[in-house]
Amino acid sequence: MSESPVKLAWEPQIQPEHGALTALLLADARLPIGGHTRSGSLEPALAAGVDDIPGFINLHLRTVVRTDAGTAVVARRHALAGLPLEPVLDAWRARTPSAALRADAEIVGAALVRLASRLWQLVPLPANPPGALVLGAIAAATGIDAADIARVVAYDAVQTITSAALKLRPGDPLEVAGWTLAAFPAIASVVSASADIVTPDQIPARSAPHLESYAEAHTTTTRRLFRA
């Protein structure tokens, strides 16, 4: 997908052709950012009686993932153009009303900042950035294009849920792989809707009351496998 030209305020630190490989690195479940501690709110959803995990994945992709993917794309553009990232952070916070979801995203962001500090040099980041914003900054530093960073955000959301599902409701791993495959059209839709977003006000605001209520309830649960 083509994108609007972006004036580079500084050059990516690796060859642009490596951007796609860096995107694969960021999508790897073995990335040391604590992904094994998260369920994407699947744990509280199952406790509340949700039984359709593929439908739950699709709900994520149609709502909060649209906001996160748009945030990553705009953060990338701001970083490349030398613009401040605070307006992007403000837009993400305004579109993420759940304190529990914000706190979880900021924990992921902190883990990504620790990782990036070992591997790359990022533009200055605002305090307590969410994971999506940090991914956008990493994309700017490493030559990942807008479509690929949106794809990373969407795929990671699916991977978080499916990995947690194998622990929360053990079953045939081949069936779980099928859930990921079935989510490909929805992931492609996220990418198509996100890749050409330019300004913070264009970031989608897709409220998901059920997901928010599950996340908030999870914070008060004392018996749980996952942090979020």
C-alpha cells in the first residue's frame, strides 16, 4: 500500500530492506517483553462466560486494535518528521477510557523501551508510553513501513489471545493455529484502515465496553494466571 511522503528528520539506523525482518522480530512470541504474562483480557472474558474465542479475537481486531494500530502508525510518522509524540499519546489516552487497559499497555510500553534501549536509538519518548506508541517509534528507527507496523500490532494482539487460550482452555494446538489463520482477513482490514493515517485526530476511537469491563474486573481478581 502506498503512503504519503514523509520528510525524514533523521535516517533509520539500519538498511530499509531490513525493516520487514525487524517487523518479524517484533511479532515473535519469544520477544522478552513479558508477553507470556498477558491474555488480552481473555482470562476475565472466559470467567464471565464467553465461549467463542475466535469471536473474541475478532472483537479485539475491530475495536481496541484499530486504535492501537492507528497510534503506532501516527507515532512512526511523527518520529520520522521530528514532531513531538505527546499529541499521539494524548489521542491514544482519550480513545482508551479503561484505566486497566491503559495500565497494561503502559507496562508493555516500558518493556519495549527496555528492549529498544539495547538494540536501537529511539527519538525522545513521553513518560509512560503505551506499547503501540513505542512500536511506532521503533518502526521509525528501523525502517519498518506503516503497513508492517500496523500488521505487527494486529498480529501481536491475536498471538497474545491464542497463546493464553492454550493455557486457560487447553485443546488442540492445531485448532488454535486455525483461529489465527481465520483472523487474517480481519488483520488485513486493520492494516488497510491504519496505514494511511497521518494525524492524531485520525486515530480511530473504537470503544469496546465489554473488553473494558472484563479488564477492569480482572484487576480485582485474586486467583488468576495472567496479569492482564
